[in-house]
Amino acid sequence: MTRRKIIPATTPSTSSVDTDATLERTQANLARQQEGSYQDATSRPPSLGQPLASSPQVNQTTQLINTELLIPGRGEPQNRMTVILQDGKITSVLPTSSVPPPFKKLPTTNVPVLLPGLWDCHTHLLGATSFNFSELLTTSPPALAGARISRNVHDILMSGFTSIRDLGGYAIEVSQAIEEGSLVGPNIYSAGAAISQTSGHGDIYDLPSGFVTSCLGVRDTQANAFAPATGPLLLADGVDECRRAVRLLTRRGAKCIKVFASGGVLSIADDPQRQQFSLDELRVVVEEAARAGRVVAAHCHGKAGIMAALHAGCHTIEHGTYMDAECAELIKEKGAIYVATRTIVKVGIDHPELMSPESYRKMVETAKYHRAAYRLAVKAGVKIALGTDLGISTPTTHPLALGNSGGELAYAVTDGGMDPLAAIEAATARGPEVLGHLGMAPKSGQIVVGYDADLIALAANPLADMDLFKNPKNITHVWKAGRLFKSPTQAA
Ligand SMILES: [Zn+2]
């Protein structure tokens, strides 16, 4: 995605503003919306004209947000600005002093600080209550998982995250329920299942191999609820199965592809330092994904996996625990993006009860290297997007539960060494970029004319205190596609 100049600030003229009757209808509509109805999105009237930036017409969705401090996602903050929303998009960004008088009659929200909605670029909507992967095939059947996730997606949106990229879980199906209006939640861009080799990070070592393959393999050899490619993990071996895995996932509705290019921590028996999948297998995943307009996210800890994933053309490197200067240079050369997932490392180490002893030992070991890798990448100028790797579906009182993504912004500063504005850019403008340039990335993550009206407000300036993001209570307002989902007078 190319860098855009922020704040075009096209000042609307007053010459053809619609009638007072239209303004009254608009006010009445917004008043209804702010009473808390989530169900009126489909009953919006047709647009009355061009976006406000090019033509100053309004309709019943037009609304203003005045803010003391606008943090645009990319570029410098600005004081005393007004953002105008219409039909789910940002249609104007201008100094509050330049708002023409007729627009001052429109529904207006005043907030101290306004930002683009946040992106968590690495989640797992699994509906599980532990990190033991065997739970996915034994005690958390899909319906139970879905019921738990329905709370998680609500909590994610209320914490200010208007978009997530999910890298293995049931997010494709859940996003359908959100889009239908059955659930309140963020925009979801999901990989569906994460692709693993047999004896890889996505294999489940405490269950018999035949059972795991029958549930999670790419061949529909046995009738069961998971096969093929409908669960959170997908086993594939050899280039033909890897190609089929990608095709099954695009068929399911994946917006990106996730592959395990090294061993992992939460799997029981593999080594995070070892590469997984051959270069040929990784290449066919990238090629097949690209043919379908998708880019590939690569889970990798060890250097061999990082280098192989980059040489194969993977677009994002997840975790990157053993990254060195050579890896960082190759990430830059390839135009790839690093997602450090600091939250799982920093918070996970306090919760051995959620994982097997083998996994906990690996977590302690990898945690020794992760912070240095993150700092190295930031210092080297690698493009960074923020992701947490959260995937526990217990209520948000648990620090590892979905809905606690805000800490990642604070850790980007304290642990990654980013400055606060760069950390906010990594959690906003950089978010859509993880979906690549092949057609899956939305126009969002920045307060710019023509972008999705996904916005959040805070009562205080996060540039002075990044810990504000840790507590969802500090997120006073959440708009998704121009609809107000959270405000101080609206139940969360
Ligand atoms: Zn993950």
C-alpha cells in the first residue's frame, strides 16, 4: 500500500447543502442509532449524492466528530479537527473552525482524542480454554467454540480493535455471523485453518496420528465435522497436498493463508528452531495463494524457517524469535512485514497452567530471545504490524483472553523500542498492509477521506501514556463503518 498524504481537508462549500428537512431526518436517525440499536444498518436510506469531499450533500447517515487531538494513523497528530462520516466512509477531514455553519446542525460527537480503529494482526478465534491443542479435537466441539467466540468478538470490538487478522480458528464462520448482524464484533480477515506439515507445529502430539490426520488432513477419507479444511488446523505433506490445502481454504473464504514454517512453542514435541515444510512446499503455498489473490503469513521462530519463508515469498513473518540482522535485511529487501506477537510471550510466561510442561519449557526458552529480536527489527527499520497471538476464550478478566489486545501497543514501546506514534501506526495504518497488494486489503486504518469510518476515541492522550490502551474502559467510543457501537451512554 502506498503512503498517502494525510488530511486532504477538502472544505465543503455551503452552496448545495440539502434541505433542513433532510438534516432533521438525519438527526432523528442518528439519535435512534445512538440509543443502542445495532440492527438498523440495513435500513439506511440510499445515498443522496456524492461523498461530501467532492460534493457537500448529506444524507441520514451523515455525522460529525469534533476532536481536540486527531491521531491519523500515519502522519502527525493535528489539533481541533472535525471528521465527517457518511455511508460508512470518511468523507471529510478538516479544521473544526472551517466547518460550514449548515453542517453544525448535523449530529455531532465531541471527543478529546480520535484515532483510527485498531488492528490486531494475529489472533486465534478457537473457542478453547487452554493452549493444549488436543482440546480442539476433544472437549471443544465447534458449536461450543462458536458460543464462546461470540463473547470474544464483542469484547474485541469494545476494546477498540475494529479489525483483526485471524491466523487459525473459526473466524471465517464467525465473521459471517457478524456481517449478518447476529453478532457484534470487528471486521475479520481470516486465514481459516493454519497449514502444518505432519509432525509440525499444527500436529497434535498427544492424540493418535491417524485420528489427527482423519480430522485435520486435506483428504476427506473419513466423514467427520472437521474434514477437510473446516477446522482451525490443516495438515498437508508434499507440494500436491499443500496446493490442495490452499485451494480448500480459499474455497472456505480465507482472506489470507497461514503456514507454519518452523516448529512452535505450544505444540508438544517439535523444535521452534527447526524449519518446517521444504522450500518447495512453501513456494507452492505462496504461488497458489497468489493465484487466488491471497498473501501468506508465516509462523517462524528459528532463523532457518524465517529465511525459507522469505525466500518462498511469504508476506509476513510471525513471532521471529531468533531473527538476526541477516533476517531483518531480507525482510526489508522482500518488502515483508514483521508481526512480533509480544503479548503471548510476555503474558504467557505467567500462565504455565494453560499449557503442557513441554510447551512451558519452550516458552521459557524462546522468551529469552524474543525481546532482542523485536528490538533488532525495529532498529533495522523493518516494517512492523502489531498482533498479539491471543487465543483463549475465557472472559476478559483473564489476561490472555481475546479482548485484551491493547497491551501490544504499550509493549511495542517498552519492549520493542518504538516511539508511541510509530506504535500507533503499526496498530492502525500498517494493519491492512499485512493482507498484501493482491486485492484483500481494505481501505482502513487511517483517518483519510475515502477510508472506512472505523474510529475510536479516548478520553486522554495515548501518546503520553500508552498504557491507556490496556484497559478497554479507556476506549470511550467505537465506530465501525460509521456506526457507533460504544459510547459512554451506551452499554458495552
Ligand atoms: Zn498464532
